[in-house]
Amino acid sequence: MTAAVKPILEAHGLVKRYGRVTAIDHAEFELYPGEILAVIGDNGAGKSSLIKALTGALIPDAGEILLDGKPIQFRSPMEAREAGIETVYQQLALSPALSIADNLFLGREKVKPGILGSVFRMLDRKAMQAEARAKLSELGLLTIQNINQAVETLSGGQRQGVAVARAAAFGSRIVFLDEPTAALGVKESRRVLELMLDVKRRGMPIVLISHNMPHVFEVADRIHIHRLGKRIAVIDPRQYSMSDAVAIMTGAMPPPGMQVAA
């Protein structure tokens, strides 16, 4: 990224300790407009804690987070959501018994205009269904015919699609995706990757947390490598191989710019 382009989301010197255990150790982070940034790291590297701090699920002990260059402190995921940051967790957080439309608007239900909505809190199901259908069509999820079918009747890829669609529909700034293809087959993983690229084309930056190196190298513009609680490198996937990324991540290869001690 050029110096003229400023990060949409950045963090400096983030620290989070649990007693003697340091989960985040003066970590740095930058996400630029319109990019897919992959965050990779071995188990226990602290990348999940970093993502939780950036999305309001965890409050850091020190450091600062800036959104559009302005300091911000998220006290909950709801506050991050209100700021336009949506997160799709590996567990999806969908309600299987509810319909696709109901899941898309879960926690954001539309009420009917007038006294029916303001006093009796009656839901405007027709409006929610119409908007849900429009959002799914916009993202190319035309394989879902009935917007009122229960989520439990969908395939894994379709469920992931609904979760990504919900994030893309309501995230106005950033979408975080935590291991979005971990439990999916080849065909369904392909659709989710295409969905991510669709969201990117619409101008929404994405943070992808994944262990799947082929997927990371296929869609990411930059790769943030996390180790021992901090970012140790940011690499361009066009200039480094998957083997290089794994070697840097595990400590077998020094990060770019660092000299090996004699």
C-alpha cells in the first residue's frame, strides 16, 4: 500500500494478559480499504485474541485501536457492529430452527410502521423477506429458492453463505471471517471464496482468519503473520510461497527484513 492510502482499521501496541499468560504482546495491525487481509498463525499464536480485541469481544489492557484514523474503544461486539464491523465466527451463530430471513435479521428485526410497530412491536416480515431475498440475490446465492426455509435444511456451504450474506448486508465498513471454509467440502468452499471476492468487489475490506494456505494465497492481497502474541511479518502472497509463509509462521525462517544471528 502506498503512503497516501490510510488504513481503515489499525491497532498499535495492543496488550492482553491473563495472569502470567500474555495473549497479545504489543501487537500491530492495519487493514486497508478494499483489500482482503489474511491473518495466519499457529495454534496458540494469539490471532484469535487479536481478532476479538478488534471486534469488541475482548477489551485489551493497553494499546489503541483506530477506525478511519480516530481512536475507538469497543466495549462489546454490539458496539463494533454499530460502527459497521461484522464478524462471521467459525460456529456461524445461526439459529437452525429459524428461517433464512429470520436469521439474516436476527437482533435487527424490522417492525411494522405506525402503532403496530412502535407500541405492539409487530414484526414486518414481508419487508424482511423482501430485503433478505434481495441481499442473497445480490451476492449470487440463487441456489436458495425459499427464503422461509429453516437454516437446518441447508447444506454447510449454504449456511456459510447466509452467514457471509448477513455480514455483507449489514457491515458498512469491514467484514471479519473466522475460518469460513474449515468445515466445508471443495465445491462449497469454492462458493464461499467467490462470495468473499464478490464482497471485495463491492468495496468492502475483509479480514480472513484461516489455516487453509491454498485459500489464503488464492484470495488475499496481503498476509499478516502472527506468532507468540504479535505480528512478526506482513507479506505479499505474490512474492512469497506457501512454504515461506509456514516457515515464517513457525519460526523456521526469519521474518523479512530480519537478519539471522551469526
